[in-house]
Amino acid sequence: MIIEKMKTPAKAIKRHKIKLQSEARIETKGLIRANQVETDYINRAMKNALTPPDDITIDDWVEKNIILPEHTCPEPGPLKISRTPYTRGILQAFGSLYIEHIVIVFGRQVGKSQGVLYPCLAYAIAQDPGPAHFVISTRELAKYTSQNRLQPMFLQCEEVKRRMTSNPDDFTNMEMRFQNMVLTLAGGGTVSQMISRPVRYLFRDEIDEITGDASSSADPLKAVQETTSTFANRKIVDTSTPTTTTGNIWQQLTTCQYVFEFWVPCPECGGYQIMIWDRIKFDSDEKDREKLIREVRFECKHCKAKLQEIKKAEMVINGQWRAREDPLADILNYKDTDIEKTVLLEDVLENYSVRKIGFLMPKWYGLFYHTTWANAVREFLEAMDAQRDFGDYLRLRDWCQYWAAKPWEEKREVKAVTDLLQNKIDIPAFIIPKGFVALTCGVDMAQDGFYYVILAWKRDMSCHLVHYGFVAGWESVTALLWETSYQMEGEERNLGIYRLGIDTGGTKYQGETVMTMTEACYEWIRRFGRGRAVGIKGASSQVKSGKRMQVSIIDKTPKGKPIPGGLMNWIVDTSAFKDAIHYRLSLEEGVPGRFTFSADTDTDYIKHLLSEEKRLNRRTGKFDWVALSKANHWLDATNYAFAVADPECNGGIMVIRQPIQQKATQTQSKHKSGWMNNWK
């Protein structure tokens, strides 16, 4: 019986054989199919490798093959060089046999990335492949650029798409493997990971924003450029809007053999000229700002014709790139020249000895909606208004960089005590000069007391040092805020403090006090500030909002003790306000915004103002404030007095309708009991 049960029926054996045969046939078909796919891929790769590149210029290839993606481009669809005619010459320079390094210094948003950088990369992949690096300021921005700009462009370009491999893992955000080359992307802080990979192509976008790895002292731009040194036919393309004269892009531009500017013809007389700012004419005396903007014209250098904006497209389409015979003599200072002293780009591209060239062009050449002459004038006038009314030079700096493609020149002249003494006027301390409408006070905490500065302000943001000094206890700070006033020149009335800003930073008091300096400051603001005193915490760089200051709500003390209702604390970019202080100190007598001192100001205060100076940071290429002396308390207090007067601080002094009047009194604070007795 047991033996009979172990027997397998003949039908079951037959079914098993059929199943095995079926599986074998499926596996065989799969292998054949896989082999066919591999064979097709090899054949396609061999065909692409053996097919010579198209006999076509790079600019014509770009117009024929590049399609701009919808979700990141204002004008999606086939790329039309007629929308950015100035890019044609740069594309031709990239295709030159001799040029190996191109530097592009443009204003913002005129097509230098989407119209030059990305198409050049696509052309290299499809027509002249070689390993490539693409470097941008941060890894996050590199990933965004890859996902939203490069990959969509590559996928819509058939010539690039057919160079992709069949393996989807070869096409990632930070590395793309094509059939005949590899493209690697990196942020400025990760450049060190690329220096061991030799490449033929190096594309560096917005290089003024590229900084090195904090753990390395090497120059990231120099380090990554060395990766191209083994390729005789290398190509390097750098682009950026300029920042300062020591910025990366401006330093690259100054080492170019030729720097090209875009010359345009006058539609009336045909004379070629540079579209310099001085030829964009407007009536500065016109009170109606909108009428002034509508009447902006470009004046021809030759026939003096006043050209309307509608003529600009014709001018730019027929423009040409020209370089001066002595490129660094005047071009970097934006001086004009005659066409007889220039050379055409086409002639330079035929010169085998020229390896590095640059292109310089302001934003107002653009043919887009927001790049008009009228908008350039509008933003220029708004920047000048901000400088005149508020002493805010940052908007003028941005205009110079974004519109004029001109670096902002940091003033870092070393001031002496005797220089600043020239800012004293014949008004004694404790007296407010005529025309000033408000007082602000800045207080800097120290272990043994408080340094304070009191400034008077005009509505045009001119300021005057009324008084400064030192007090030993919190009760004196309370009296300074609520019980002290200063006489107006030639009048019987006095002004009290409009707003006080006090430093909330600090450590523990020396001795056996139970509170930190920060906790003591928070408590004082809650009990005695009553909307007139605000806390200030300094930040050494621009706050996240992109402004000079932003408010933060503190709901706990540093030790974790809850603060009922929270406490308003201002985060302040101290570097920006130090810039403003020294800028206003440098203004000539009679210029709105000037910072003056009372006749009794001595050298102690001025030495505090000069306790820091701007020095070049070799690593970042920018100027930073560096302490020269520890005695800087009145500088910090002045900074806080500036901050609470600024319009970004709830309107600053601009919201004052009438001066705050207050009788002078010697009465001391009534709050003398409790834990405040333990304060210094």
C-alpha cells in the first residue's frame, strides 16, 4: 500500500514536463528580448559615436533644437535668439576653436543662464561631448536647477535625449551619465568633492555667490578650475551679476584679454554707440513722477534724436559686440569711447592668441517687459529717494548691481579721530538743533552698568548726537527713558525719548546674582518699557527676511521660564547699520542724512565709533567689520539708536506726527524694591 501511494500518475508527469518547457520558452524569449535591447542600445551608441556632428553653427543649432520648459520660463517654447539678440555673439564665442574661457557680466534677468549657459551645455552633450562640471552657489540650488531647468530642457531636446542611456539610474539630480560623457552638478560648499574628476567643460553660474567649504582654506573657484587643466580644448564659462570690485566675477573680468560691450545703431542716423546710462534722458525737475516715467527717452550720441522705447528692439536686434583696444583703461569705469577705437567680436574670434574674453552688459538692453528704460529710471529714482529720505543706500547698491551691472564699491578708507571731529557743530550738548523732531536712545549693557547714546532726528533722517554717557543701574535707565528731556534750540519746550533700544544679549553678571543679563533686560522691558523701550539682538549678517531687521517674539527666558504674553525682540543686522553710520558720517555739510555731533563731544566717543573697520575677507571676497578695540560700547549704542529710528522698526521716526514733549525732572524711579535691588 505504501509503494502504491508513492507512484506518480503519468498525467501529472506530463503536466510537469509541459510546465518546464513553457518556463524555458519564456526565459529564452526574455533573454532574446534583453539581448535585442542591449544590441539596439549598442548599435544606437555606436551610430551616435560614429556620426559626425552637424555642420551647423552653435547659434543656429540652439534655435533649431532648444525648447524652453513651461514651468520655469516666462516664454516657453522654441528658443528664439531674436528675444535676446546679444546672446548670439556669446554662443559663437563658445563655438570658437581658440576661446577657452568666457566671462559674462550681465544685469539680472536678461537671459544669461537660460539663453547662454544651459544651451551651451546642451550643445556640448549633443555635438562635442566631454566630461563636464556645473557649479552654482549651493547644493540646494544645484538640485533645483537640475530638476526644474536642465532636465526639462534636456528631455525636450531630441538631440540630447537620444544621447541618454537606457538605465534610469544614470540620470539623477546631481549626476547625469550620457552615452559619451558625464555631467556633474555641485554647490559651492561641495566643490571639494569634484576636484579629483578631470573635466573638459566647466560651467559656473552666479560665481559671486560661490563660497568654499568651511573645512577647507582653498579657493573653490581655483580648485575646480584646475580640473580642466589636462584638456587642451577645454571650455570655461563664468556668469554672474557683479557684487563688489573684489567679487569673483569682477576679478575674472579684469583678467580678460578683451572685454566686449554691446553697440547699437541709431534708427535715425545709423550711428553705433554704447547704451550708457547718461544717454537715458528724463526730466529730474518734473514733479509728476508718472509723467516723468512716460517721457523717458534715449538720446543718440550722434544726431541727438530722442528715441522712444519702441525703437529699442530694432536697435538691439541690429547690435554688435565690440571691444576697446585698451579694454581695462575706461570700460571698468564705464566711460564712453569712439567706435574707431574698438574691434569687432568676429575679428577677435579669428585670433588664435586670444584665450579669455568677457562680455559686459546692463539690464536696460533687455527686450523683456520689466527691462525697459522707464523701469530703470523708476527704480533709480526710488533708490535715490530712499537714500535722501532715510539714508538707505542699499537700494542704490542693488540698482548699481542689478541694473547697471556695475560692482558696488565699498568705502573702506581709514578714518582718523581728527576727521570725525569735523562733524561737530556749534550746538552744546543737551540742546536739540532746530528742525529735529524726535529723540532715540541706544543702550549697551556691560558688567558694571550701561553705555547710552541719545540722537536727534530730522524727517530726512539727518541725525545729531545730543548726549552720551554711562549709568550704573537699572533705575538710572528707567529715569533716562521716562524722566529725562532735552531742550529745543531757541524754544522753551523740551523733547523726551521717543524710542529706546537696548541690547538683550549678554552673559551672567559677575558675583552671586541669580539672573543673567538677558533675563534682567527682559524683565525690565516688561515692567518699564511700556511700548517705548524695545529689546535688540544683534546679528552679524543680513536677517532671513532680507531686510535690516525683523521682529521676534520671545516667550521664554534663557533658562526656560515662561514669559506671559511674550516679549517683542528685534533681530538687527548690525553690519548694515554700521555701514549706515559711517556713510552718514562721510556726507558733506548740508547734505540730507548727515550725522553731526554736539560741540562738547570728546575723543572718547569718537574712538568708540572707530573701534571697528571694514576689511577684506580673503575667503569670501567681501568686506566684513573687524574689531580693532574692545572699547566699542558707544558704537553699539549708536547702532541701536539708529535701528529704532529706522522705518523698518514699526515705521521708526517716520510715523511721528508731533514731537514728544516732556518736562525735565530729577525725580528718580519709584521702583526700588524687590529683586531689582540685586541688579547692578
